[in-house]
Amino acid sequence: VVELKFAKSTSYWDNIANQPPAYMNAADISCGTIVVVQHESQHCEPGFVKRTEDLVHQAAAKSKVDYKVVFVDVRQKPSASRIKSS
């Protein structure tokens, strides 16, 4: 099972801790991946990432499901073709 979570969601913290284990248990699945989409710089900071990983680890241990977290940084980057060389 792959769960997609948007870091900018107002219910992110509740959803990250509660929904994936509930979905996996309901579907009788024992492993999965949570993909966290990071839209803003604050979602890429070490504290945010660690808190997410800790919540996922706690929820997995509590519900006896095995899943990991993958972070995807979708912040807009400058175009490589528009960068002038010096």
C-alpha cells in the first residue's frame, strides 16, 4: 500500500499518525509506504522530517504494521537552462 500525504494539509499530523495503520489493518495488509509531498521549505526542515518519522514509527509499532516514509521535495527550483554561467 502506498499512502500519499501532503505536508501542507491542515490535518497532516493527525492523518500521518492515524490513517495509514487504519487503512492497512482494514485491508489486512502488513506493509506499506507513506509518500510525504513537501511543498514548502518548512516541510523540508530536519525537525519536520524527524517528527514525521517518529510519528510513523510509533503508529507502526502500535498497530503492528511495517511501513516506511519517503519524502518528495516538490518546491519549485530555478530552471537549469536559465542559469547564466559566470
